[in-house]
Amino acid sequence: MKIPIDSVVSKVMFWKGEGTINPGFENDEKKSKNEAKVEMEMTSPEASEEPSRDQWSNPIEFLLSCIAMSVGLGNVWRFPFVALENGGGAFLIPYILVLLLIGKPLYYMELCLGQFASAGSVRVWDLAPAFRGVGYGQAVATWAVVTYYVSLMALTVFYFFASFSSVLPWSVCPPDVQVNCISKDDNVTALGLNASSLVSSADEYFKNEVLKSDPNGLANGIDAPEWRLSLCLLFSWVVLFVILAKGVQSSGKAAYFTALFPYLVLFIMLIRGATLPGSLDGILFFITPRWAKLLDPGVWYAAVNQSFFSLSVGFGSIIMFSSYNSFRHNVYRDAAIISVTDTLTSLLAGFTTFAILGHLAHLLGLPLEEVVKSDGTSLAFISYPEVLSRFDWAPQLFAVLFFLMLFTLGVGSASALTGCIITIICDEFPSFKRWIVTLAVCVVGLLLGLFYVTPQGQYILTLIDHYGAGFIIFILAITEVAAVQWVYGIKNFCRDIEFMLQRKTGIYWKFCWAFLIPVLLAFIFIYGQYKAKPLQASGYVFGPGANAFGICIAVFACLLIPIFFVVEVVRRRDEADSLLEAVRSAFRPNADWCPKDAILRREYQEFKASHKPVLEGIDNPLPPVASSVSLASQNAAPVTQYNTSV
């Protein structure tokens, strides 16, 4: 049927917000919605062949899952000491600024990417296939993190069951200890001992009874896994399998507990800690600002690090979670809620931690500086247990609650990281049953996790965390932002957000995405490498062999970017007129970069036709107006007028 050109112009005017009704479609608009939907599905067989994607049962489950992912172990045991070492209360100024300029915009960008494409962190790169290796690199980093993260969960399981003892095992010194060990009933000042020569019973229990740590590090190789920790590791992976086996339908239900229970325990611990002698001194020690620190570039570097990794941006798990949203879900609101919640949780954990440590300093008769340890693992498994063992009333109850909280925090983050790996596999191989993929991932994770429950496990953890997470994620995040905002184009990206969320993107977001984030992240990464010190853990300095292994992991993840760029070019070589054209097409969006729903797909094509074209991929070469006409002639779905207010 030939459509008059005035109807096309009318249609375009409607999309521009001028409210013009297209008379050429009056008869079509009389059809029922069901008839229109059937007709559109028939004209797009490739869309109908795609298997339907699971969605969250309700928006609350998505929000709670994101909170459980972002509010993890790092908030409880890392943030307080990062703040303390970098100016105390003054650290909050750079931290909040970094959160607003880097953390929140990057979080929002990843939410939009996943929700628009309804795909995980690999398939989402249909917007610029040349950078698909970024998604695979993120998978390597995610896999590295989740293997050791679950081993930390295994430690919390071990302590959880040990907390049911009539006498907490870390509260007394073992009889065969050959050092100056102090138990819960000792006071350092009263004993007249030098604090630097002392080892607490909790310290002795953690290092020698639980970890059976080798003081020689990796110099003597790797011993067999500790069998009790291996069972705890198995238990942790079984819990993750149960949560993830049915996808977001099961993990969403678990989020009600994993996101909310930690807050209950933190408030209980804060109230209990605030009533103990010495707690106020600890809190004041935490929040007292040292303003001179603001002039130190290292403080700003620490703020970026904490904000960046606290929100879990750059790993692909945010993209994965949002890919299960409905297309119109308000992720703009969720990004604000999650980032603010994450910050407030860090502050809550800081107040709670230093109230407890202030009480410990009071009991030991030591300055708080000598009580505070700069290692997060030591805080969770030495300092906290030591304070809990000194409670006059029900120390076992508080110990059970504390370690259950840590395990719950671990589950929230680990399920997101593991789910990211599962989603990548299921997106690439949609015929695979999800529960089988989940089982396979959990089994492999369990086998790799056994390395972390050996006497050398904590050294391996430090090595993998440094090279397999921190180093890689900075490079991948910089590449991710540059690819989306510079290659795909910020105008295209903001147009997609406008179509999806029915709102224009403000200058704040554009400035952060297109300039501030990539520049600041690059500067911070270079500064961090310049100031880097030899990697060490518990006094053990890693040798050349260990560092070479870690570097190989980092290089492998980064090399995936050029490797998959070559793969994408080779795929296009037969269809392109020349090698140069194949390279150019690899940087253009595929036809699959569009909403997966058939109705939304056509609305999106019409919406693009109403905007000035910025980029046209080789797989979608139709001129915008002609494409709009051909699609509109088949489409009877009503067109929605979008709210374009900022």
C-alpha cells in the first residue's frame, strides 16, 4: 500500500511532541491490540524466535538485590579503616564528591545498559561489538573475585558454628602457646606488659587454629586444604546454588533477607556498643577530621577506590541485574536510592565498628591507635570476636548474630557475582538449562575455592584480589565508559535512555559520562601504579614468581579486548566490501541493539526516525524515514507521547 508523504511527516511531528495524529493509520488504529501484536510478531520472526527472558517478580526484589550486592563485606570492615587512615571525618568530603561524580553516574549508566538491551555484560556489547572483549574481561575479574569471596563466607560459617560453644573458643589462650597471649579476662596495663609484644587469644585462634597459616607464605608451595574449612566452603556454595538455580525468581526472594537482615544486626550492635564504656571515645576517634589530609592526593585516590568498589561497578553484575527489569522500570530513581543507601550503610558500619573498638581499648587499657588493625579480615575475625567474647551478657548470642550477618552480606554480593557468570553463559547458549549451568559454575567455583582454605590461602587471596580485581577493573571500567560515550556516542546513548525512561538526560550526567569519569579514572589508575608498593600480606613480601602469575591474570583479561575485536572483524569480513569497512562496522551497533519486545522494537525504530541520525550500523542500513514508513505500515500499536522533561 502506498502511504502519502504527508502521513509520514505527520507521524514524525507526533514523535516530536507536536501532537499530530497520522490520518494514514486511522483504519489500522481501529484494530484490537491483540491483532496488532500478532501481526507484528509475524513480520519479525527473528524476534519471536528469541526465548523469553525472566523478569523480577516485582520492582522491590530488584532494588533489594542491588542493595544486597552493593552493601557487602567491604562496607562493614573496609570503609571504617579507609576513612580513619585518610582524615577521619574529613574523608567524607572527597568520598561523597567522588560518589556523586563517579560512583553514581557509572552505576546509572550500567543500569541503563542492561535494562535497554535485556542482556548480560557480554551481549550488551551489541551497541559496539568491537568492545565485546570488555564483557569477557569483566567475567574474568568477576570469576576471580567470587572464588575468594566465597572462601571468606566459609570463614564466617566456621565462626558461626563455633559461636554455639559454651565457652567461645577464641576467648581463651591455648595451653601450648609460646607467646605472650592475653585472654578475655586480661588487662594489659594491669599485667604491666608491652602491648607490641602481645598476641590476643582471638588472634592466636584465627591464625593458628582456623587458618593454620604458614608464616613462610608461598615460599614452600601450597599444602592440602583444611578439611573443616572445606566443608564450610561446600556449604556456602550449596546455599548459592539454591538461591541461583531458578534465576531471579529465587534470588529475588532471598534478597528480602540478605538485604534487610544485616541492618537489623548492625543496629543491634550499634545500640549495644553505644552503651559500653569507652564507646564514645571510639566514635570520636572515627569522626574527628584531620583537614590537612584533604591536600593529599592519596586521600582522593582512596576515596575513588572505596566508592568504586563499594558500589560494585565495573564487574558486570549491575548490568546483569537490570537486564531482568521491565523495559520502562525507573532505574533513575533506583540509582539514587542505592548509592545513598550504600553510603549511609558505610557510615553506620563505621560508627558501630569504632564504638566496639573504643570499648575494647577501654578493657585492655590501651590507646585506641594500638587496638585498631588496618586489615579488614583481622577486624572481622580478630577484633570483633575479641570484643564479643568480653560481653557480660550472652556473648554467644551476639557472636551468632554477627557472623550470620557477615555470611548474609557475603551471600548478597556473591550471588550477584556468580549470577553474572551464569547469565553470560545462558545468554551465549540459550538452549542450556539454567540449573545445570548454575550447578556447573558452583562446582568449578568450589574446586577453585579450595586453594583459599589451604594454609597459604590468605596469601593467594591477597594476590588474586590485587591483580584479578583491582588492576583489571580500572582498565575495563575506563574502556567501558569510553566505548559507550565516545564510540557509540553520548547522543545515541542519551536518545536510548530518553526512549526507555521517557525523560531527557541532564547536563550533569553527560558531563560525568563523556569527560569526568574516563579522565578521573585514568588519572587515578596512573597515580595508583606510580605510588604502588611491593605487594605483601602479614609481613610476607610476594616474590617474582607470584607477581608474575598475578600479572598474567591481569594481562589475560585485558588481552580479551583486542582478541574479540579481531573476532568481530573476521565475522564481518565476508559481508563487507573491504577490511576497512569490516573494521568500521565492528564499531557500529548491531541490529540486535534494540528492545527485545516486538512492539517496543518498532516504537524504538520510529523514535530514532524522529531524531537526527547520529550513527547507522552496517546491520541496520535503512534510512530513518524509510525504515519508519515500512515498519509503521505493518504496526497498529498505539504510539506513546514521551515526557522529555529533565
